[in-house]
Amino acid sequence: MSVSIADPESGNKYRVIVAAVALAAAALTVLVFYRLQNVVTNAGDPYDYAKIARGFVEHGFTKLTRRAASLYPEFIAVVYRLGGNNMVVILLQCLMHVATCLLAFSLGKRIFNARAGLLAGLFCALHPMLLRYVPDLHMETFLVFMSTLTIWTTVRFYDRPTVANGILVGGVGMCTTLTKGVMLPYLGVFGIICAVLALRRRTAQEFLAVVAMFVTMAIVLAPWTYRNYQVTGGRFVLLTPGASDSFLRGYIFTRWEFATLQKPPYTDAENESNAWFRKIARDAGTEWELDEVVDEKNNARVVKHLIATEPLDTARKIFVGLFTFWYQMTSLRNSLIPGSLALIGWAFAFVGLRRAYQEGRPSWLIWLPIVVMNVFVATLIPLGRYSIPILPCLMILAAFGVDTVLNRRSVSAFGGDLPRPARGTASAA
């Protein structure tokens, strides 16, 4: 089944509206709102990405850490090499926010209809969680753009499963994964589903397209992993260290007092986690944060021990993490904003999903990345900030739900039935 785009005139008009609103919202956030607000700290560069990027420019890649082994500081380093500064990075992030909103519009229009696409683009343009990271050097704006672009390529691949589109998915998807590894599980699940569909249809071209996707991913990843191998003196690190660190932190961050925000996670839970890691390092005869690759090895042993000896607590942390993924931030006040918006978004999303099922629309292309990332991150450390890469997907589903409610009101006011396309098609009104 293919997805289609119709009504180019309204599409162009809506595209301009989305771009204008997104650019205005990003610019106002950078120039006005971010400086005036006191909801979040405006440290500018809390994780020292600028320092890491300057190190790349001056000395190259010399030490493997989870933040250095990311495409985001590499992106900043490119800006520096071309003569830019942090303000240039922020201006580019404004453009990335606009691009993300346009991709959300395109996906909503392609799978559902033009009005759903418009609403999805506007929801993303004005979403405070997406705007929050535009004015400083957090990787989230870059990651959201790359994640949404990856999902756009998968929808394109579903529509036309060619080798060229498989290469596109693999290349863009792996670049997103090199930014942060949370996209990798979705790419694997999507590729497996497409391979199964190709085998069921007995279509060699489709299967070759899936193979091309995975081969491209491996080709893009290979030099990155080889660089890690060289820098660490011959130790194999596929992407970045830190997965075991996140897994262990999840045991603490999902405890009742932190999940219910009776205690602030980013201070009390963070301090408790750090004390735990220092003890693990001492027990192993080393010092924590001296070498993140060594820390990963030490923490991995503890992870295996806890999974084997505390399966119920491990199951608890994953289950609780499915929910804290959507709201747990630095404080109760900060958590209410993403939690409330996620709850409203899901309420409308379920309305849209029900209609999409009735009309035979391929909504799984949008909800699959949400589910996979939610489960994967819940297995590690599920904080509200980590739900941001798939917020555009939730906004697309919510937009179709709002479109459904608006249609019902129109039908109620004027009489008649909702138009339903033939099952097995996905037309754009």
C-alpha cells in the first residue's frame, strides 16, 4: 500500500504557514523568552559541548567519552572550522526547528490529510519542550531534527521500497544513531518488519532494498567504530560507552520517591547514582570517570548481576520507566509541563489512531518509533528529556485526532457521515 500526497495548492500554503510560525517561535524563544523565563536554567552549554568541539578543532578526537563520541559536537566543530561561533550554532538550530516542523507537516499530510499535517506542524512549532532546547548547546534540537528526518525516510521507503531509498534510510538513520543511539532499535525493528513483508510478498526488489538499508548502516558505522578502536588503544566500542551507566541509574531514578517527584531526581537521585558508581569503581580497583570505557566494563558486570539476582526490581524499573519517560524532569514544576502535554497528546492520538485503523491508514509508521523508543529508553534511564526525539510523532497522531474531532463537529452541525477512503489506501484530503 502506498501513501500519497494530494492538493498541492493547500499544501504549499500550509507549508509556508508552518515555516513562518516555527521560525517566529524559535527566534522569539532565543531573543526574548529564554532570557526572561525562570522555569529552566539557561546555562548555555551545561554539558561542555563547545569545549569538546574546540578540542576537536585543536587536537582532533583524542579521548572516547559518551558526549565526545557523538555527532553533535562534531557538527559544532564544523561550524567552528568554518569561522562560526555559538550564535551561529543557535541560528542553525532555529532552522533545524523549522525543518522539523516541516517534516512533521509532510508526514501528517502524507499519511493522513493536509489539515492534520498543518496542525502537526503548528503543534511542533509551538511545543515548549521542542523550543526549550533551541537557544543553548543541548543536542536535543539536532537530535529531534535527525530523528524526524529518519522517520520521514522510512515512510518514503514504505511508499517506494527501492535500493536507493534503502540507502537513504540507512545513511540518515545511522547518522541519527551516531548522534544518540536511541534510534538504533527502531531502525532494527523497522528493517525486520520490511524484510518480513518483502518475504511474504515474495518481492526480491523489496528484500534487496532492506539489505541495502542494513549494509549502508554498517558502512556508515564502520569508520566511527574504527576511530573508537584506535583512540581506546585497541578496545572495541561500537558506538559510545555509557549504556550500563544509564541502566544502573534507572534503578534509582524510577524509585517511588523520585518517580512521584517527592525528591528532585536531578539532585538527590543523581548524587546517589554517582556515589554508587564511585563505589563500583573502587571495588574494581580504579577511579570513576578516569576512563569511561573502563567504567562501562565495570558497570556492565553489576548490570548482569542485578538482572540475574533482582529480576523483579529490574522489571519494576522498566515498567515505571514507561511512564517517567514522558514527564520526569528536574522538578515537579518542570515535570508538569511535559507530563500534561504528553497526556493531552496521547488523548487525541488515541482518537486519531482509532480513525486511522478504520480507514486503513498506515499509522504504524508513526506510532512504531514512539513505542520502540519508549520501551528502549525505559529499559535504560527514562527521563522526560529523552522523549523529545519522538514528540513530533506524537504531535502528528494528536493532530489527526484533533482533525477527527473537528470533522465530527462539522458532521454534527450539518448532518451526514464522515467521508472514509477505501480500506487499504491513505489519501490526503
